[in-house]
Amino acid sequence: MPLTVVRRRSTGALTITGTVAGVRVQRRASSDDLALAREEAAIIEAEILRSQWHGERRGGRSFDQALVSYLEAQPRHENTKRRLRRIRAALGKVQLREIDQDAITRLKATMLPLGASPATVTREIITPLRAVLRHAHRRGWCDAPVLETPRAPTGRTIFMTPEEAERLIDVAAPHLKPLLLTLLATGMRLAETIYLDWRDVDLIGARVILWPDRTKSRRRRTVELPPRVVAALAAQPGREGPVFRRPDGEPYADRGGEYGGQIKKAWRGAIRRAGLDPKLTPHTCRHTFASWHWAIHKDLLALKVAGGWSSVALVERYAHLMPAGREDGIRRFLCDHGVTEAREAKNLS
């Protein structure tokens, strides 16, 4: 029977109902205008008949179907699930072909504060949404997604000199010193460092293993530890559970991917006492590591591997940042001072 439009007695809402080519339909109309609801019913009926004759139209499946398939295909990180839940709530029930650049604009206005940075838009909306659409495309459900990634304005990459880094370490709270040393000397992201577990630390081999569930690239990575970091970690109490802890000795709370807030107050206090630029953030330590690595090794490929960047192009901006003549200071920060600390730790043990 053809689809009809009826008005519910209980709510007054218009409902499209009926069966077409064996497909049962019962849904609320998008409009409470009777003429528009009947047009919508005709469109739905034509789409069902078209699918029966010519097969399913690409992009005709719902985003919900693609989302469920994507989440069931393999385990997904909790951060990814959280972002996709927010996107689903903001999108509502839509078909895959309806997700375009205009949809991104609407999501941005709905989900993010005014003036959100390009990096935030990419992280919170475009990257997870693109992953679901690519999954659907591989199954033949829709065309390959073409979503524009907003470009971040070109700006100055800030970093610290060895002298500035030393000042920061000197005035940092005791529980923060080994964490900052690790960030500066290894280039690990704060998200990779703050929840590092002792079972993944090899002090004798001077390295740590970062597992895919804790890296941004979702790839396993081995990070080499300079002598000073080895000494600082060797001086840490205990050898079980999280390596870095709060001042009360408890582990940092896992906030589902919202990293940075756990040390925000201690970081700002150390920056203020060291007399450094208040614009510096914990992520600046990663920029600092990259500029130091280039100054010493002059090897972009080695830098890419050491820091876990996805391409050489991403690390090119760190080349030549550090003024010439700082190489000895960098080596002293990473190695010489660490050897002294290691000897002192060994004498105390």
C-alpha cells in the first residue's frame, strides 16, 4: 500500500506510515505541515522503489548504521567513542550523503565554543567523522569523504633554550621535576608521559615502550632515555604502577583524553617562578626536544622516528630553530648532568 500521512491523536504530530515493496515505514514527518509531509512521504516511497529496482543508492544508509559498524569493526579508544557520541547527538538522524562541508560548519557551531582553533575542530569533529565515513566507503555504502581540514594560521614555534629549561627544572615542585625532565629530554607527549607505567620502563636498557592505546598515532613506539632521565627515574620511589604521581603519591586521574589539566597549576607556578613566557605550555617541551634534537643530529628522519611524528614534513618546522652554539648546553642538560645524578643515586642506594 502507498505511504500515508496521519496525525497522532495524542501529540498532534504527523506520522508517515505504510508498506512499500515489502518495506515497512513508520516515522515522524520532518514537518507539521500536511502538504510538506505528503511530499516527504512521496520522496521516501520513490527512494524505496528505486532501491528495489536498481539496488541501494550510495550514501543512502544512515550515519547511525555506519557508526555502529565502525565501532564494532575493532576496539576503539574511549576518546574516539566520546567524540563520536557528541557528533551523533549534534547530527541527529541523517544519511551518509548528507554529511558534507556544510554539516561540518553546523557541527562546529553546535559542539564547539566560538573561535575554536583549527586544531580543535580537526581533533573533535573532522578526524573522528572522517574515520567513520572512510569505514563506510570501504564497505561501498558511500563515496569517499571529501572534508576540508581547517588550516592553522602560520605562527612562531616557541621552545626553550637549555638555560631556560634548567631554570624551569630548578624551581619546579619536587613531584614535577622528573616529569618535566622526561618531557624535555624525550619529546614524549604529556598524554604519553603522565600515565607511563613502570612495567614499560627499562632503566638498564635506557628506554620505554609506548603502546598503541597511549600514542596519538596508535602505533607502538620505543623511546630512548638520556642519562639524566634514567637517573631521575631511578630516584623515583617504587617500581610498580604509574611512574609519575601527584604530590600525595596517588596516580593522576584518567580524564578520558583531556590531558594537561592534571599539572596545570604546578606548571603555571613553575613558569612564573622561573620568569619564563607565560605562553609556554607543557606541549612546548615537545617543541623544545625537537629543536634540540635537530641542533645536535641534523637528521629530520631520525627526529621523526624519535618523536613519533607521522611524516618528515611535520618536523621540518623545527629545523634551524635553535640558535647556533647551544649544542654543548643541550648535551650537558641531557647527559653530563645526568651522569652526575646517576652516580649520586647509585651511591645513595
